[in-house]
Amino acid sequence: MKKPELLAPAGSMEKLEVALAYGADAVYLGGPRYGLRMGADNFTPDQLSEAVEFAHRRKAKVYITINIFAHNKDFEGLREYVGFLSEIGADGVIVADPGVLQLVRDEAPGLPIHLSTQANTTSSYAAVFWEGRGVSRIVLARELSLNEIKEIRKRVGVELEVFVHGAMCISYSGRCLLSSYMTGRDANQGDCAQSCRWRYHLMEEKRPGQYFPVLEDDRGTYILSSRDLCLLAGLPHLAGAGVGSFKIEGRVKSVHYVATVVKVYREAIDRLMDNPGGFAVEPGWLEELGKVSNRDYTTGFLSGDGMLSGHGDVEGIYSRSCTFVGMVREYDPERRLLRVEQRNRFFRGETLEILSPTGPKRELRVEEMFDDGGSLIDSAPHPCQKVYIPSPFPLEEYSLLRRC
């Protein structure tokens, strides 16, 4: 069994750094245009160059999204942009539009092309078609069963990538129309308003003003506001089926989300490779995934029964508030002092949980806290405020302090 790549979202440079610190093998990110996440911070050209250089120094890869469904106007400047991505050493581009794909092949024939999940590859016939068009990796549609993935693997030689965690759009793998119709914000141009997550009522045509709630319980309905995907238990089956990359959704999610989810899947993949026959989902992993913002988890369509079901080991995880309050930037071993960058207000006297890139969780009681001038303070109320906290043990850079 070949070790699958762990591919993490990077909506900003900080999230890229955190993803790699917590164990991602590769990241995917977008520039200021052409990607489907306008809500992410995204990267300027200079930042893209910096991101690729930073990742390569850490033996990691960077894939850059050009996955909009392009209109004529979107091709203005695209050829130059693709040439720039090739020059800075991007490890691949993620595309959905056939016109964009052809432009990439013409302008940068050596640049690997990953076919986005937006292209809705749901059969081995489609996979064969795209392989013949020069695609080096296919990000498969989320609607596929394990048996369908195996059949695709038999028929093509390209790499296969599968989403294993995160939000699922109500549409075929992201071709969302709700946002455009309801708000004028085109999800297929990167400006999704998350309309599928709103609350809705049903009104019958001849009964105006009579609203019936569209409810969702443990048996349905799955019309809107989908559960989130979690395929921890399915990792051995996906790896055994020849999936080469496990992808985490979430370029607009928080640093806390990126760190937590990447660490869980890093540990899970490493455990799988150490003992493929004895792999089991650790309760601690599920507990961690419950600490980030989430909807109830599902194993999606993997079982092949055609509906969002098969919760298995992840049943019972629920949305739970665990607030990320600070990131460790440095540890001074002589003074035994942490330099922490505040993200949410916290107070002297609190006991905080620590998530570090390596090692188990710990707790730290904030007995004292100092500002930049060395004055004792009772709280850290200001965004990104630098504070100093005594710690009896060292902590790695990018360790997160959180209130659970």
C-alpha cells in the first residue's frame, strides 16, 4: 500500500504554515483571481512565490486553484498567470473548465493539471476521457461509492484524489446554483453565499403565507444544510483502492480548524501505514474533530447506498464550542516564557488546553500574563495582541491555546 498524500487547505499564508507544521504533505490555495474561494484571504503574486518557496523548503507541495467556470472575460490575463505559476515552481494547478485546461497545456506543458471536483467525475468513462486530455490527477466527485472508485482505478493510470473531510455542497460536487439565484453571488465564480446553510420553510403555491418548516433530524432531510464529511474509518479502504491523495476541505475555515483536522488525519494516516491490518479509529481523534466548528458528521456516499448515511464510528459527534484564543510564536527557554499572539480574549487565572504540532494535548494555567512592556495584565483583549505567559514546559511554534 502506497502512503497517501495528506492535502490541506491554505486560505492564507498563516494557514499554509500551520497546515505544514501539523503534518500536511501538500496544500492547495488560490490567487486573487480564477479560484472558487473569494472569501478566503488568498495570495498575491508575491505571496504565491513565497508560499511555494516556503513549502518546498519543507519538502511539501503546492497546488494552485484555477477552478472557476470561466467566461470569455476571465481569460484576460490568464495565459500570463499560468506562465507565472509555472515559473515559480507550482507543483500543479487545479482546473475544472476545459478551456482553462487547454490553455494550461498550451502555455505550460510541463505543469501538472489536477481536474477539480467541480468537473464532476463520477464514472470510469469520464476518467478515461480526462486522462486522454492530459490530466495528471483527478479529484473525484464526492458522490462516488468505494466500488466505483475501485473501478475507476482499474481503468486509468492517473493519480486519484478524494475528499475525506469537510463541508459538502448541495449539488453535484459543488456546482451550486442556489447562491446565484438568491443573492446574485455566483458560487461557480468563487463568491458563494453559503445559501444551502440557511434556514428554510416550504410554501405551497395556492396557500400563500402558510409556511412549513424544512426540518432535519437523524434520518433526514438532506435537501439542504448537509452534514459534514468524515472518512476516518474509510481511510484503509480508500488507500487500498489506490487513492493517492486524501483532501481536507476548508480554505475559508479557521486556523484552529486547519491545525486540528490536519493533525488528526496525519496521525491516522501514519497509524494506517504502520499497521494496515489493525487500523482502528481512535476515540481521541473523534473528540478532537468535535472541537472545531462542524455539522454532524457522515461517511457520505462511500457505502454505495445512494444517500448521506453510514455514520458508523463518527455517529454522536456534535457541534461543540472550543474557542481558539492564542497562538504560540516563540518559547524563551532561559526565562521559560511563551510569546503568544492573541486571537480571542482570555484571562489570567484561566486553564487553557494546548494543541501542538506534535505530541499529546496539555493544559496550561495562566498564572501570570505580561504585555509587551513587561507590565502584569489581567486579560488579553486586543486582536493579535502580543502577550507573554510563563510556562513550566516548552511549546513549539504554532501551538494553539484554546478554551474548551
